Amino acid sequence: MPDSILLTGGSGFIGSHIAVEVARAGHRPVVLDNLCNSKAGVIERLARIIGRPIDFVQGDIRDGAVVRKVIRDFGITRVIHLAGLKAVGESMSMPLAYYDNNVVGTLRLLEAMNDCGVRSIVFSSSCTVYGDPQRLPLTESHPLSSANPYGQTKLTIELMLRDLARSDDRWHICLLRYFNPVGAHESGLIGEDPNGIPNNLMPFVLKVAAGQFKELGVWGSDYPTPDGTGVRDYIHVVDLAVGHLRAMERLGDMRCEAINLGTGQGSSVLDVVKAFERVNAVRVPYTLKDRRPGDIAACWADPALALQRLGWKTERTLDDMCRDAWKWQLSSGGS
Ligand code: NAD
Ligand code: WQD
């Protein structure tokens, strides 16, 4: 019997790639998404990749009745919880919307799961919970902090989940702390589709390469990094999706564990630009600008715990990320 896995936020960038891996592993992904940051067309494209229709319910995780109905109707046994708002800048101007959607939304989801006797969950946390790194690479024992409401919501949810696990040993919880997910499915059918002007590096690089923006602004060239530009641990979204599958499969052995999902390699902004130009034979004009407020100099993962606990490590390179992201941009125009 295939397991029915609830993917909250499953039509979004990361969730859609997880749906593919969950289905490929022989399970039945069930997507619950309110489409506040994704489009229903993703579900049809997922069906083309998977080769069969995919179960989709348009609904909000804050609506406990909807969540309970989905869990019961589809016989859900485990949950991968991705639904949330994720724009750091927006979270500073609308903190209450972030606490409501992310924290209250998770609370309502957990209540509904508990009522239905489903107590296994993989949660989308973020490397943002480490704040400004005191040492690199970042291990899971690094002190936690956050300088913005988005990060605070991730920290609050982690605390809530830890308290829950302490209160009742029937819960099995994995907190996956992602580094910088980029790239797209190799089919070119799904990928990242941000609304408006992208904030993040790879989506902006794509728009510049496609001629939709004249040039990339490189935010800071005087960081204490090899070329002066910011360094991050970019991870291919398909590797990230496979990491979720492994975490889901190992939930039975966990009470509440935090695990980094990253490559362990840092790349600078200019490393990304150069790899993108070389792999795709396109130009990405750029100008060096002042630092972006709130940015850190460098951040990359120690992924050893993921290998030890999940038997998982990344397989795809920065070149793969650049190639697959560009294929998605060309096939979709980014939408
Ligand atoms: P995304 O915006 O593409 O996907 C999130 C999905 O959740 C969207 O489809 C949106 O419509 C849905 N959603 C939001 N609020 C909802 C609600 N109340 N009810 C139902 N659906 C709701 O973002 P993503 O990049 O795929 O990120 C997925 C998760 O991973 C988020 O929780 C995000 O915070 C986390 N994360 C993302 C990154 C990143 O860089 N992309 C890094 C670390 C962690
Ligand atoms: C990467 C690098 C920029 C855009 C964000 C969130 C974090 C996490 C991952 C969710 C930095 C530089 C960027 C541009 C640039 N998300 N840059 N020009 O800031 O590491 O992290 O996404 O949990 O919480 O804050 O990612 O892609 O925005 O930036 O030079 O137009 O690219 O300064 O060095 P970041 P990013």
C-alpha cells in the first residue's frame, strides 16, 4: 500500500520538486496549497513529470477543518510542511502577516494532525536560524538567532516543535535547515517562479540573462571573502527534495532532530555569475554595488549529520544548478 504524504505548500518551488521525488519513491503525494505564491498550472505540469494525476486541494493551513478533512479523506500518514511566507524584506514591513501565516498556520496544522492521530512531520526550516555565523561551516549545534521576522517565525516554529516532541513521544519530527536552494527539475517543467522583481540571486541572474533586466547588482564587493562578494551554500532543489524523502523515511527513528541540508561548499556571487555564463554560453552583465542591509558575508553548511542520520549527500554541482535553472527559464519564460 503506498503511503499518502501531505505536502503543505506543495505547489511552490521546493514542494513541487518534493512531490516528484515522493511519487517516484512509490508514495502518493497530496498537495494542500492556498496558491498565495504559486499557480495551479504547476499541478498539471507535475502530472506530466510523474505520469499520473496528482491530488491537489486548494486550501489554507490555518483552516483546521480543511486540514482535518484532507488528512482523513486521503488517509495521510506523514506530513512534509513547506507552506509559509518567505520574503525577508516583506517580513520586516508586515511582521504580523508572517507570524500569522507561518506560526499560527503551523499551530493549526499541528492541532489538526494531533486530532487525526498523525504525528510525523518534516518541517522546512532554514539556515537563517543561525543568524550571523560565529564559525564556519555551520553545524547544527551553532547558536540560534535571527535578525528579521521571517527568521523569527522559523525559530519559533522549531521551538514549538521541540516542546511538542518533549510532551508526547508519539511525535516524530525532523527540522530540515536548508541553505540556498536553486536550480530546477531537469525536465524544465517546474522551477522557481517569483512574483515581481526577484530578491534572490539566481532568479535575478535568470532575468538578466533573458534580457528582462539590464544588469545584476552585486550587493557588496568588500566582504572578507576570496573575491569580496557574498558566499553562500547553493544547493540544487532536486538534491534538497531527495533529502526530504530520506528524512521522511527515517522519521520513525527520530523524536525531534535538526539537520542541515547543504553541499558544504561556499560559492561567491561572482562564482555563480561565471559558472552561469560558462555553462549556458550567455552573458550576465553586472555592476558592483554597496552591501545589501542585513546581509551576512558568508554562510555554508557542515552536511555531515545529514550523511550520518539520513544517508544523504548532494550529487549535483553548481554547473548543474545553473544549467537546469536556465532550462526552466527558457522553457517557461519563468512562469
Ligand atoms: P514558495 O513560496 O515557492 O512555496 C511556498 C508555498 O506555500 C506556496 O505555494 C504558497 O502558495 C504556499 N502557502 C503559503 N502560505 C500558505 C498557507 N497559509 N496555506 C497554504 N499554502 C500556503 O517557497 P519555497 O521556496 O518553495 O519554500 C518552501 C518552504 O521552504 C518555506 O517554508 C520557506 O520558508 C522554506 N525555505 C525556503 C528557502 C528558499 O530559499 N527558497 C530556504 C529555506 C527555507
Ligand atoms: C545570495 C547572495 C546577496 C541578489 C535568502 C534568505 C534566507 C534563505 C535563503 C529562506 C548574497 C547576493 C543577491 C542580487 C546579489 N531563505 N545578491 N544581487 O540572502 O543568502 O538568503 O534566501 O529561508 O533566509 O535571506 O540569498 O539569493 O538573496 O543572496 O549580489 O540581486 O547573492 O548579497 O550575497 P540569501 P540571496
